[in-house]
Amino acid sequence: MNRQDLLLRIQQALGGTATRGAAEQALDAVLRAVQAGLLEEGEVKLAGFGAFRMRQVAARRLLLPGSGREVKLPARRELRFTPSPQTRRKLS
């Protein structure tokens, strides 16, 4: 599913009279709120859906199999999503 498909579903969920612009505003507001929560607290939990968490990944060395050359990967922050048990059951 891409952004356009998601906007269409949001528009339908808001009712047949909702405009595409209203659906886009709703999606943008949710995405901004999730981003702000991740930046401020490092975690956003949505009951019945799942949790988004930022985690720190340590720097590491990677060995390229073809050449045997070593590449250093810097430390970074990584976004993880863990679906709730209800969501997992729906997806199974």
C-alpha cells in the first residue's frame, strides 16, 4: 500500500463526503504527531495497533564476502515497529 491508497482509505473511513484534502490533512497530522513523539520520547504506543521505538545501534565492522574487504558502519538510530498481539492475530 502506498500513500495514495492510504489516503483513499482514510477518505472512505471519514465518510463519503470527506475530501481528499481532509484525508491528507488527517494523515499528515498523524504522521507529524508520531514523528514528534519519537523525537521527544523515543517511543509511540498505539493501543490495538503496535509501538514505534527508536533504538541506538552501535558502530560495527562488516566483512564483504566477495572481496574480504572490511567496511566500518557508524553508530546510528533505528526505527522499530512491534505490532500489538491484536494486530498480529489479524495479520495471521
